[in-house]
Amino acid sequence: MDQILYWNAVALESDRMAHTEITPAERGSRGPVGSSRALAIVHLAMHDAYFSIIGAAHGTWLTAPPVAANGSAFESAVAVAAHTTLTALYPAQTARLDRALREAGLRGPGTGRGGTHGQAVGRAVLKARAGDPSLGDGDYLADIVPPNHRPDPVNPKQGYYAPHYGARSRCFAVSRRYTLDAPPKTSDPRYLAALRDVRAKGITLESVAAQPPRSAARTPDETLIAVFWAYDGARRIGTPPRFHNQIARTLAAAREHTVEQNARLFALVNTALADAGILCWEEKYRHNLWRPILGIREYDPAIGPEAVPGHDLDPDSDPFWQPHGAPRSNETAINFTPPFPSYPSGHATFGGAAFQMLRRYYGAVTDGPDTLTDGMGFVSDELDGVTTDHRGVVRARHVRMFLDGLWQMMQENARSRVFLGVHWAFDAYATDARGAMDLSQNIGGVRLGRDVADNLWTGGLKQDRAAGPRLP
């Protein structure tokens, strides 16, 4: 048994269950940045448990990892490191995790010594991240002057997710805190173009009749793309980092990886996701841009909390506009806009980090289409023939191929958020004169995530080179 893949599957199930059976004890491991943090901790613990026994030129993430006793079995070390971190991160699931350890197939000499070493490594990784800030908003003072972010008016009690996490977190391994240029101002033609785009493409299904004249309506394929990539913390589904790991598993299985390859690959991918989450959330609350549901409703200056007297509604404003919304999969409830600022897109940032790291690992050295997914089909839990929509209707199963490889995944995942109506196009990436994704401009989540992945790929996984927090 490949212990890395085995415990990766256990960790992904933990993420899924943490978004299904909600308990206060697991609050810090929920949502996109909570998930990315948890998965990085688990995979760095397995990585260091393995390589501190086997050895490798790249070394370990921990600056001074525990020393393994002679004859320690790496299988046991990996398993117990995973179990140690998972039970700390998901305490309500301890019984299930204990059962997973019993069923991990550990046998033979060195099992005890390996387990002791794995526990020590797991505890050391947890200790290294013990100072991470919470995801709560208890002391957050929101600046809600337009065009700043405010809660979704359809879900006004949603609060603010992880407002302090980004700026107050030390990165896991990236050596610099990347920042993005500001998004276009509301007076910028690029902002108006993005508004018209999402107003047409992201509208709720029930409001299609309210489309502006001559607008380009969302196609069925675009709706399919929107739902395929969603993973908005839904019941029995979880978050984008879970989906990115599922995709990585498909690639690793197709290439019949060794344990060593999987230990390195999944640590690289999940550390990139965790650092992308930290920097993305720092940027979100630094720029504090509102979502389309507010930007479209209040584009006319006579509408909103700062309204001035006016008449004859601006044709680019719709005070009753509603988005398709992030899908409430597997429950009957109203779709929603996520409870944090729009720019940059978290989906785009996570996808940029994960898919760029996979591209680098498998040899893609330049931007542009690749062949790394040739012949492969991918299934999203949002469209698996079992998951239901917010009306309780089972969605059809869909197997999706990507002819331009991981590069296409990176772009499609980012663009999908416009089709849900929860993001502006520039939250994902800038475009060139032909409308193609342009990563030479320091705008959007894909650029941020790509930069994180490239930094880690060049510098490796090193705790001692990680950039410190922006704020104390």
C-alpha cells in the first residue's frame, strides 16, 4: 500500500466530512484557507517523516526534524505522522481516523520505531504552525463604503470569512509575499466591461428574462463549467483544495508514481495551495472590493448606502440583479455569494498555484497549452450523478477532458466564477488585446497563484525561508 495516497484519501475525506457534519472544534479547518492549511500540514508531516528516514538531496521542510531511530519503517512513520496531524486538525473525526490507522496495513519490524518517529514529526509540524491566526471575524471592523465589500444582501448574516488570516500568517515556504496591482476602478473602462460581462454571464437562471438587450447570455456549457469547478464548501463536497488533490491523484495514478514521488509531489502541491491561500486572503482584505451582486445593483449613483439624488436608471445598473451564485449542493437552500471580498479570486489563485506546480513537476517550463492531461477524463463531485442541486434535483454525471491540459484547467477554473456571477473577470486574470489570458500583467488570482508555485518550485520546501506575516 502507498501510504501517501492512502492518507491523502483519508485527509480528503476529512475535509469532505468537516463540511458535512459541522462541529465547532473543526472550524479552523473549514473553508478554502482552512482546508489548504490542514492539507499542507498533513502532507508536510508525511513528507518529513518519509525523507527524514530515506534521505534526499532536497531534505525536509522542518529546519531541524526529529531524528529517526535505526531501523524505523518509513511506512509506519508516514502513517502515524498523518494520523497525528489529522486527529489534531479534525478532532471530531478521531474514531474514523483511528480506524483508518488500524486499516493502513502496517506490519513487520520497525513498525513501532517508525510510528514513534512519525508521531514526533507530526507534533513538530503542528507546533511550527501553532501560532496561525484564527479564521474568525470577531474583532474585524469592516469598511463598507462602496465599492468596498459588504455581505451578500441575499445572505445578510453571513459575516466575514478569515479577515485577519492572510496578513497575520507566516507563509509555509514561499520566500516573498507577492502582491497584486489594484483592480480597475469603477470609472475604468475595464471595470465596465467586466460588469457587462458578469451581468450577462452570471445571472441567476430565474432572472434570464432581465438580461440587458443584445447581451451574450450564458451558454449551457458555461453553466456546466461553473458548476464543475464550484466546490464552495458544500455538504459532502468540500473546498477547491480537495478538488485539486483529486486531480493530482488522477495524474499520479496515470504515471504510476513511486511512494517517494508522491511524497514530494503532494507536499509541493499542498504547500503551494496553503501559501496561495495566505497571500490571496491578504490581498482580498487589502483591496476589499465588492462582489458583482453589489456592484451591478449599485452601479447607478442613485442606489446604495452612499446614494445621491438621481433619475433615469443607468442602463448598466440593475438594482434587482441576482447571480447564479455558488451552488448549495446537497441541501435545499438559496445559492450564495462567498463571504469575503472579490479581488483576487480564491478559486483562480488556488488553481494557479496547484496547476502550475503540477505543470512544473511534470516538465512544463513555459506558459501556454500543454499535453499533460492527454487521454484523461476528470469527474467533479459536483457533477457525479449523485450530488443534488439546491432544489434537490440530482445533477447528471459529466466526464470532462482538457485538450490544452493543465493550462486549460487553470484558465477554465478561474473563468468559471464569472459564470456563477460571484466574480469580476479581472479577479481571475488580465487579458491581452485578443482577450486571451495574459499573465505578464500583475492582475488577478491566476498570476498570484502561478508566482507562488514558481517560487516554491525554485526554492523548494524550506520552513526557514518562509516569508513572515505582514502584520503582527
